[in-house]
Amino acid sequence: MFKSLKKLFTSGQNDKKSSKDEDRGIVSLEFYDELSATHIPKLKDYGISDLDILDTYEKLNGRERDVIWSLYNKLLNSIRHEKIYLLKEIYSDMISMLDEEEKNCNHLVEQLNKLTLKEFERAEIKRVKILSMRDGLCKAAEDLDGQEFSLNNTQKNCPISAGGCKKKHCTCTFIPIT
Ligand SMILES: [Zn+2]
């Protein structure tokens, strides 16, 4: 996908016409590669423009995976903190990207868990319970499985932090006590 974009971009520039997008040959983006086909439409739904994609492509010398990752991070930095639902969606997309690459994603899972706790706070939940997968791989959560904590303490010191998990993708979680 980026190769074809690059070509359009360059040929448009060589014409030395106007700098408007359409004159530079940027008409529509097409997706050939599975990674781009999955993630570029999502990035665009979140508000990333074709020009953002091209600029990042130029900056990163066309390393496609890095372009997508960089755009996700750009989004995380630009979205307001109170938009918890949106942030959670973006983190989930980033996590699924790392899952596909079989990389460790627990630093993002931790951020996602913190956002979930913030949602509980907004819903005036006062206590939470820890739910572990009981597969012997997540000692941090298994030692605390089924135990209840105050939401306040859990937010200050997240007890199922990524550090104590042997899985690449920790699936232990909090459930609200209503
Ligand atoms: Zn875990």
C-alpha cells in the first residue's frame, strides 16, 4: 500500500503544480498488505488523515509496521484524557497488533486496566474483585484471585500489574462489585 502511495506522491510533486492533495495525486488509499488493510481504516476512523500517513511514511522511510505504530502513538498523545472509551479502543487495537506479531503487550494491557478502573470510578463503583485465568502463568493475579479491593487502593497501586505475568498477553482482569 505504501509503495503505491509513494509513487502517487512523488509523481504529483514532480508536476510542480499546486500543493493541494488532489494535485499531488492523492486520490484514495488502497490496501494490499494485510497489516495496512487491518489498521489503516481504523486509524482513519480515529481521525488520522491521508497526509498524516504520508508524512509519517516519509519520516520513517516507508517502514510500514513502524508507520502504523507511530500513528497509533500519535493518536494516544492527541486524544483528551476524558475520552476513556476511545482510548480503550485504541489500546485494544494496538494490543491486537502486538498479539498478531506475538510480542509482549502487557505494558498496554496495564494501561487498558487503568482505564477500566477509571470507568468504574465514573460509574461510582467502590469495590472490585480480581479475576485470574488460573492457568498457572500469572502469579500476581492468581495470588489475589477472587479477593476484593477498594477501587481507590487499586487505582493507586494496581495489583495485577504487567510485571508479575509470564504470558505475553495478560488476560487477568477486574470485575466491579455493585
Ligand atoms: Zn497475567
